[in-house]
Amino acid sequence: MVDHRGAFPPHTGTFCSPVLPPCTPPDSPGVLRAGPATWTHSSGGGGAGGTLSSSSVMFAVRIVTADYYLASPLPQLDVGYSEFRGSDVQKVPVVRVFGATPAGQKTCLHLHGVFPYIYIPFDGYGQQPERYLRQVAFSIDRALNVAMGNPTSNTQHVFKVVLVSGMPFYGYHSKEKHFMKIYLYNPQMVKRVCELLQSGAVLNKIYQPHEGHIPYLLQLFMDYNLYGMNLLSLAAVKFRRSHNKDEVSAAPDRQTPSSPFTANSPSTSKLNHSALGSTFVRWEEDAIPCSLVLEEVQRQSTCELEVDAVAVDVLNRLEIENQIGRNPGLQAIWEDEKQRRREKNKDSQLETPESQDREFVSPTESEQLFMNKLREILRENDFDV
């Protein structure tokens, strides 16, 4: 039996440490990996135990707000064919993040390759695992279609099911157990699938779902070490053209640009001492190479920049080891403050402020009442007051 230990995310101590980024289909396209990004790993491990090279970050955006939508798969970005199901993929979830780059450019990021998932205990011992996993996927599709009032429908809701291992969350267990990790297409179906699993509608068995209560976006944030107002660092991205810059894209110098960013720009923000240790620049659309532009993909926002990336290129997971024992949200805020002090030529080492002296405050009636009671108790027990 194959033990895919890397499938459990790192956000809970009940599961195994991952070897590969979660929610990463084995047939996930890797076209964006051709960028200037490099991954470095320590101890032969993966995201949770690696280190982030200063030259790895190609693009970064601060997370202000995030949502998601379903869309048809895009070539080079999404999985168009499910080998597990043996059919074409019709719709995939895409996470949309709004924020700004360190240089201040408003950005809309489309993050591809993130599928919602749940776990259920594996009970197909004595059978061929691959065949049993396909039966589970088919039964979930069937139960969902019946619950939605379309019993004759052949709509597929499960992207794939993989076999993983981890420590069960409920009860006490001395060793790891096998689980089925069920990837879905639509995040809104997670709750309904959990209800069907618990009601015995799948394979006429009752299953206990794990992590079905975690919202889709929160699941993404935990798996990839993301949090609000933090910089989402990416190893590679592709840009969408502006509606009003078709003339720029046809310019002759667009074919051989010298640099995808404005060099020595006054708005360049250099965060050499930040947690990521990289230099961020201002992107100019007329200087972006054609290889980094998505052709025939329409914009959805009015932001200055609109980019697409795949989840395997999120580099924030490499910082998990450096944040053990700290509050990563507060750590990012202090790093921002240190950077502001550097820009003002001030010492970036922040000293702990001294406690403020309290002025004399007259005691309240309740305080006096309780103090008198305390004194009486002390006298009764022969304590000097």
C-alpha cells in the first residue's frame, strides 16, 4: 500500500509533516517554474523545513482581502484533465487576492491550483487501493447529484482522492492511520459532502470527516503560511494586459525588453533586511517580457497590476521554521516598522518601552469594600495587616 505522507498540511499537529506543498495535483502544470525562482530545501525536506533564498521571490503582494470564484481551466495554469477521473475538468476554483506590492502598486492576484479537501478514514483494506478510491469518488458524485435533485446527472464533483497517513484527531491512538484525502472542485460543496458522509449516503457507510469545518480560504492560509496584511511571496507569475494598453503591447521594443521593471526608480522599495530578504521593484507594463504575459486572458479588475500564479510557487511556507515560537502576524508588523525606521536613517533595533508611571487615582467604593473584607480575613487568620 502506498503511503503518501506528503499530503497532510502542516497547520495541525495531528498530521504528518508534508514533503510536497498541499493541494498540488501530480499532473499540475509547471510552466511558471521557468521564471527566475529557485527553491532551496534543508534536510532533504520540503516547504515546512526549507529556507527562502534571497533571489527566489519574483513577485510579492500584501494580502488585504481575498475571495474565490469558479472558472474554466486556463492552459499553463490549471489542470485541464483529471487522470484520476479520466475526464476533462470543467471548472476549477481560483483564489483572488487584492493588495499592493511593496512598491505601492495596487494588484489583483489570481492563485490557481488550490482545491478544497477533507479527510475520511480509509477502510478499503483487502481491496486494490486505487480501485477503492475511485469507488469512493463515484459514490460521492452520485450522492451529491441525488441530493441536488439530479439523480440522472453525471456531473463530477470530486477532483481526485489520494491515500495519505496521519495521526487521527479524535480519540487516543498510538500510531498513524490511513486516510483518504478527497479533493473537490467547488468549495461550497464541502459542507454538503460532509453531511452525506456522516449520514451513510456514500457506499452505505458512515464516515467521520476531518477538517471539513475549515473554510476554504482559511485552509489555504494555514497550508501556505499566509495571514492578513502579510506579503504573499511568489517564485513566478504571469501578467494580464491592461484593456487600454493594446498599443503598448504591439510596440517593437516590447519583444526585446532590457528589464521587466524600472531600474533605479524612486518608488523602488528595497527590503534587504526584511524577513524575506529580497529586493522588490516597480513593474512597468511596457517593459514586461512577452513570455510573462498571458495572451487572450481578460482582466477582471481595475488594479494597476493583475497577475496569475500557481499555488506551488507560493514561497511563504519556507518561513514556517523561522517563525516557530513567534506570532507571525505581529512579526510582520514589526518588520514593517523596522523598514520604515531604516528609510528614515534611524536605528532599526526596537527597544522595549518602559512602563508608564501611573498617576494617583482615588480608590473606588467597591475597591475599598473588598480591601476591608480582605483585611478582616487576614486578621481572623492572625496575619498582620
